[in-house]
Amino acid sequence: MSVVISLGMSIAGLTERKSMKALAKILLGMGFASFVVGVLISGGTVESYLLGKIFFVMMVYLPIITLMNYRRYREIERVCGSCEYHMRWSICPGLGEIVCSYFKEGFLQEDSQASQKD
């Protein structure tokens, strides 16, 4: 139920405020954790039909995560799609500082082909 509430909050646009977004993420995490535990303990012991239980969890989890990622992608496209810095994160005034810190800390590496296009 908490997953449904979290997704409903997101769809309704209530997660624009950071406090509501944090609440939605907590609800989402609690919901998925409860779901996984419920599936694992169903049918007696955790070990019984473990592979089937893991498969079932993944078949439910993956479509939800895919939908959430698609929604995030659409949000980025909506905000960044018409920007003059579109897909040029390192020089973007909004994301440039964040992206540069990722390079500095080694989380990203420069692609020589991409830098020649800029």
C-alpha cells in the first residue's frame, strides 16, 4: 500500500517539495521491503521455492522501476529539452558544477569522442 501511496504522490505532483519527496521515498522503500519480506516468508520457510520467490519479486519490481525511470527521463527531457546546453552537462549552468565534481571524484570519465564533438 505504501508503494501505491508513494507513486500516487509522485503522479499528483506532491513530491515537488523536498519534504514530501523524502516521505515518498521512505514509503516506497518501506513498501518494497515489506513486499519482499512477505514474498520470502510465504509458503513456510524462506528456503522453500526460493528461486521462484526471487523471480516473482523481480517480475514485480522491474516494471515498477522501469516506469519510475521512464518518468524521470521524461522529466529531464521536459526541463532540458529546449535548453541551449541540451546534453552538454559539463557546461550547463544548472548541472555543470555537479557534473564537474563527478569527474573530479572519479565517478565519471571523459569520453574522448564526445569531447571532440563539443
